[in-house]
Amino acid sequence: MNAEGACSPVVVVVGSGIAGLRHALYLAEKHDVVLITKKAAVESNTNYAQGGIAVALGADDAPELHIEDTLRTGAGLTDPKIAEIVVREGPELVRELVEMGADFARDERGELALGREGGHSRNRVIHSADQTGREVERVLLHHAESHPRITLRPYHFVIDLLVNEGKVSGVAVLTPDEEIEVIPTSVVSLSTGGLGRIFLYTTNPEIATGDGVAMAYRAGARIRDMEFIQFHPTALARPGSAAFLISEAVRGEGGILRTLDGERFMERYDPERMELAPRDVVARAIDTELKKRGDPYVLLDVTHLGKEFLQKRFPHIYRTCLVHDIAIEKDPIPVVPAAHYSCGGIVTDANGRTDIVGLYAIGETASHGLHGANRLASNSLLEALVFARRAARAIHADGLLTPAEQSRRIPNSRSQRCGLVDLYAGRLRTVMSQKVGIFRNRAALSRAEAEIEAIRVGLERLVKIFRPTRDLLELFNMAEVARLIVRSALARTRSVGLHALEEDGGRQDPAPRHTVWQRKEPTNLLGELIREKR
């Protein structure tokens, strides 16, 4: 604190996945950082990323080929300039991870081992067995926890951005003891990850509730292309269990998709690429087969790959399947599609800047322009690394950090808790899964819009009445992003990429445009939460 009573300026980073942690480390080269995460610092979508990081390093590969694969998968909505930035800057950042201690698989020559996944024309995916995200998270968290300029704040939930005349002025946070803390700052970076928990079946952890997109939308930032929800084709199908991802790399190593009677079916949908077609193609093929046959799942057959190879290449998948009495060297794996990744998000420029002065966004919560209408497998961790550095450099250059007042706490005197959270959450997830899934039709989307709006309005009333708790506030955010997804889907009248309309019969829009939403009058939940305290 200086002589005038103001505190030293700090950047607030929200989220502790690969984007948030790497960004915080870059920022800490020049600034003090407060890294806020609503659960343990290690919990994030990054931690569940099995596949790897796509990077053009092979002797038969080139950045141009990686860019071409990215653009083709993006179905006309990927920004070529952003694709080039990410692909060309990626190798250096992967080397940085190795220097920091990340342990990636090596080939017999000692070079980084390169695997192939759906949509890629070359082997270019580096990995750490089948837990690449966890390895990257381990290394980055170790460096962040030991950095003197980074303060970690686990189990703190950011309720809203505080914006004054179009500029960031702070964040409102729910503390572990359920008081409200206002942290003044002129710079906030959102790296809050995805939103898969708005669906019944998802590969995402329970923290993936779309908080960053919801709070940025309330604050007045533009939100883009929310209808493009990527369903991973192969999640372990076990009734009553949380969806467990069976990595894309399993098909990259030769896994074959079969119906329950043993027929290999991908040749009917993509005879050239078969199981290595992009995720949207494979997910729609599986969904079609399930509906046509009435089967509960399809089979991913890796029995021909051998036990020794499977245990070495996919140890986590091997062990998890054994827990469910599936010995994958003998038994095909039952799989179904599950919600996996949001390709849309908060609109940024090439350096992570949003429409709001002092607000930056990186990772899955942002829409930088790389993924377009469909994300190429293993481009997400690469994108997170690239924009973690770019946004940090922009913050260094923009010079927006100013001394701030001390943070202040507002006691939360409401003692009554809302008992309706689970009821509302179940209804929201059911609506999204039944009406806004892999295939869509306009009549169902219209019904979903009405139902979600009723849920959102009901939750808004509950937030004003009951004690604000993390689960209630998260659910409000989930309803907010669900509404954006459905509105975006209704605004797009032709199929493109991940947005597949039954009325189109699979015909793709030859000239797609972005769907963009922005509130005319920015708002936040904080006003309602603390009005009685003023």
C-alpha cells in the first residue's frame, strides 16, 4: 500500500487451467497477479484433456498443412490470420513447456512422439500417455504456486465483473465463507473454461458452467457463435456413471467403430477418413446409427492393438475401463457422444482484448477465431498457450493497470438457502440434451428457447431472494449461456459445422456468417446482491 492508502496494482486472472496458469506466469514477469479459481487450483478442463497438443513438428509436416486442416474443419468460419498465428507460434511455446519440465512421450530417436487424431492430415499431436492435460497442469501449477508475484485464491467464485463507463473497475467474489468480496482492479483476464455441464452427458468436470461467458455478456462484451457445441464422439457408455472421455487418440492409433452386431459403419459416412474424420462427422454418424438401430451405444474396438501397447499408450483409459469390467484388449469399449467443447465465446482481437477496456479473455471461454464452426482435435491446448502469451504481452503494452483501493467485504446476512437448485438444473440439462443436441430442428429449438427463458427468469428471482451460494449463481450462469446457445442456433437458418439442422438434410451453408450477441444495457448480479447493504 502506498502513502495515499491505495494498493499496488494487480491483474486478476479468473481460472486455473492451462490458459490461466500460463497467462499468470507470463504476467508475473512484470506484474503482481491474483489468480482466482472456484475450486482447487488443479481442477479444470485442462486436467481432463487426454489427447494432446497439435503442433507441426514432423519431417513430413508443415505449418501450411496444419493451417489447411484447421480451416477445413472450421467449415468457413475460422479466421485464416488467427489460424496462422496459432500454428506458427505454437512450436516455440511447446518447447517452453518442455523446458519447464513437461514430460511428453518420445519416439525411439528421443524426439517428441507425434500421434494423429481426427481431421489431421499428418501425425502432429504430442502427448503424455493419455493424460496430457494433467501433465501440463502439473508443471504450470508447480511454477505458479512457487512464484512470488502470483497469489492463488482457490475456492473463490467470481460473481461478476464490475465495469464503470466501459472500463473494468473490479470483480465481485463469493468467498469460501459465502461473504461477498469486492476486489478493485483495472485489468481482468477471463480463462474460465467451458460450459459442458449444461448438458446431461458431458466429458467436462462439474466446474464447467460457462461463468466467464455469462459475466462478460452481462458486462456488455460481444459473444459469438455459441451454437457450435462440439460433442466428443466417444465417451464411455456406462449408465449411472459420469461420462469418461475415450480419447480421439484411440482412433488415431487404429481404433475401429462398430455397431453392436460388429459392422464397421464409418465407411458409409466418410469413406476416405473413416474413424479419423472430424469430430462432428463421427458424432453425427454414431448418433444416426443409434437412432436407426435403437441401440444404447456403439463399440470402439481396439482388441487388435494388443495389451502391451494399450497399457503403455493409454494407461488411464485402460485402468478406468477395467474398473467397469472392460478389458479393452479383449472387449470392445461401449461409447456414446457427449458434450465436450464450446467453439464460441467472448469475442477478442488477436491479442485477447475484448470490447471492454481492461477485460481480456483466453482459452475456451474466448472466441479468438481459431475454431470457427468446429474445432480441430488437440488445437485447444495449443490455442490456450498462444493466447496466454499474447494477452499477457498486450496487458504489458496497454499500460492500463492503476493503483486501486483495498478490497472490501460485504457480510452476507441472508440465512435462507434455495432448495430448488437441483430441480432447475435437472430441467435445464434435460431441455438442452433433448432439444439442442447433435441434430436440431427449429420447432424443438423454439420450445427450448421458451423453456430456458422461463428457467432463467425463475432463477433471477431466486438470486434476489435467497442467500447467494455458488451452486445457485453457477446455475444462473448456465441458464444465461444456454439461452445464448439456443438464440444463436435459431438465428442460424442453415447447417454449418457443428450446427446440424434436420431440415437441411446435412447440406452445409456455403457462405456462413458469425452470430453475435451483445447486451444494450450492461448489468450484473452484484447490484441485486448488495443493494440492501448500501
